[in-house]
Amino acid sequence: MAAAREGGRGAGRLQRFRARYGRALEWIVGALMVVLAVEVTLGVVFRTLGRSLSWYDEVASVLLAWLTFYGSALASVKRAHIGCPEVLDQMGWRARRGFNILAQILVIAFFALLGWVGFAILPVLHTEALVSLPWVPMSFVQSVIPVTSLLIVVAEVAHLADLLAAGEPPAPSAGAPAPADALH
């Protein structure tokens, strides 16, 4: 009984962590969206006035890439990436759980490798800079890869912990069709 309570507390802590983590990433993604919108608006206004900003295109591209990477980290926390749950729903609970655990391990391994390679390449870029803003080092621009890889690994490890903690299949809801029945 005490072990069950302790497991429940751990799950509660993980849920609170995930919620705070998700909110922090929402703020980062929101801030990047605002900065990108302001930058694009300034670019359009200055171009309309015939005084184009030399750095507009390059900075917009960087901001869009950063938004994509941080948005992917947020999607990992919210479990909002593209999937095919209908195929998994056709499997039995144990097979589905095993497949999900394997998939999580592969995703974690991929992003750990991506983060490691992304971090390893930063010293190579230390002499490079943006063309239009030579005081902005390319290593700063590319740091988004190892940083967001780490953020995604944290989110995926939290989900893997949920999968490993799920020792029993969820109880079917009363009156609800089984997932396989709902597809026919």
C-alpha cells in the first residue's frame, strides 16, 4: 500500500514537472513567434519605404528554424507529433506497450545522437558568422540543435517513464467500444 502511494506521488511529481516544462516551452515558442512576427513586419515596412533591411532575410530564416526546433520540443512534451495510433490500437496491450517502449528508446537515442553531433560541430563553426550580421557567431545560431535535442530527450524520457510505470492495461470505459471495434 505504501509503495502504491509512493508511486502515485512520483507520478504526480512527473505530471507537475511535465506541466511546468510544457509551460516554459510554450513561453519560449510564443516569444519566438512574437519576435519573428515583429521582424517580418519591420522587414515589410522598411521594404515598402524603399529602405530594405540588409539582415531581414537571414534573421527571419534563423528565427523560423529556431521556432521549428523549439516547437518540436513543445510537441514532444504535449505528445503532439504525427503518429498512427490506429495501427497500434489493433495490437494487444502488451505488444502495444512493448512497441511504444522500443519507439521511445529509438527516439531518445536519435535525439541524443543529434544533440551530441550538434554540440560537437559548434567549435568548428566558431570562426563563422551570419553574412548580414558578422557579429553574430554561427555557433550561436546552430546551438539550437543541441539545446532542443536535449529538451526533446527530457520530454521523451518523461514519457518513457510513464510507459514503464504502466504495469496494467487501462480499464475499458463502460459502454465504449474497444479500439479495434471502433474502426469497423
